[in-house]
Amino acid sequence: MNRRNFLSLASLSPLLAKNLLASSDACVNPITGTPIYSHSLLIRRKELYISSQDWDTFVSARDRLRRIKKYVGYGNFNILSFDTALFYARNYPSIGAFTKDELALMDKLFYENPRKYGFYGQKTTHNITTKISKKDVVKIPHTGHFLFKGKPLEDYTRVKEDIGENIVLTSGIRSVVKQMSLYMDKIYKLNGNITKASYSIAPPAYTFHALGDFDVGKKGFGYANFTTKFTTTQEFKELIKLDYIAMRYKPNNIYGVRYEPWHVEVI
């Protein structure tokens, strides 16, 4: 599938409504009224939202992605390509084909520069139709996740050997479709606030999970693995001693992303 004409499709459904921009009090000195800048670049002078006229389109696209995940299964969804997702949507009535407006909105979420809403990360995927080859990945038993062969798999294997069986893979490779779905879920939970969503999760074209990074946690720790509570575990204390990996999103990082002690950078 050729890349769709982004500009023409985007015109079908403007994503960001200017009348919904809101100043962020946290970025303004309450005494002087002047902006507050920090080296971390976590500057959100305006919060951007999905526009009111696009909300129904956004919700229907998000729900369609969720139906695809239910159909193909959690594990397969992690490496599903955008073209394959469109194929399932077109050919299975229980999912239903994406509309032109839905495709335009997802295109914009992928291709738009996220610096306007405070995300300063590196672009890791340049085409929405980028595919992950199954010959390049390995599924990690009992996790539902995949890792790339080579250093990501080698690093995870070493982590397991050095820390023990209580350390577990909580997120591995994420395709464009998987990251798009996670991103839209976060925006939905935040009532359409793209700015706040981008602080918690990278936009679809900017996730390092597409290059080899992975998340780890403590077995049986549940959702707390994705909070700073993970730093209280012995597994985390052992993890940060390892010199062959690093922490991607440290406190006050340059990306404009929250502190993620569970996110392992493959170096």
C-alpha cells in the first residue's frame, strides 16, 4: 500500500481545534505572569485536544482498533502492520472498514510534529505502513510480547540471568498499530487531551519500542510495574546496577516524557 496523501486526507478532519487550546497554569509564574522554562523541556503552555467535531471519529477509530486486537489476539496485535489491520477491517464485518475520516485522523496522529504539544522525542518510524518481519523477532514465552533478535533479546536474557526469574517482560516490540492503539486509549482516558497523553506515552511514530527498547517489571506486581512504585522493588535496585543497559526516560528528561524507571534502553 502506498502512503496516502496526508495533506489531502488531513483536510477532511482537522485534528486540533484552536478554540480548544488552553493555557497551562503550571508553566506560568503566578506572580509575574511570565513563562517558566526548565531544562527538561516539560513545557506545556497550551493543552491541545481532539476537536469536538472530530471526537466521534476518534472514538470510532479507537474502537475499531480494539476490535482488531480482540480478533487477532493480544500477542499478534503487538507486531501487526497497518496494512494488515486495514485488511482485517475491510474483510470482517464484525470489525468494519475504517472510514476516510478515521484514516485521516490516524494519519495526522502519526505524521504530525508532536513538539506543538510538548513531546520532544526522536522519530523512530517514518512511515505509517512500516512492517515488522516475523523472521526478525522472537516471542517471549508466558508474556505475549516479542523482542527483536540480536541485542534486545541478548540484553533481556542477561537481565533475567543477572536479576532472576522475578523480573519479567511487560512490553516489548510495538508496531505502529499497537502504539497507535495505546496512544488513542490514553487520549480517550484523558477526555481528548493530546498534550497530557503525550507526557505518558510516545506518539505512534516516536516510540523506542519500535527500535528495540522494552519494559520490565516484577512478577506479580501488576499495574504498579508502570508506576514509580517499581523503584521500591529489589528488581529495580538490581536493574540500575547493570552497565549493559540504560534507563531511557530518566527524571527531568529532554523528551518531555514522565519518569519511566521500568523502560529499558538498549544501548
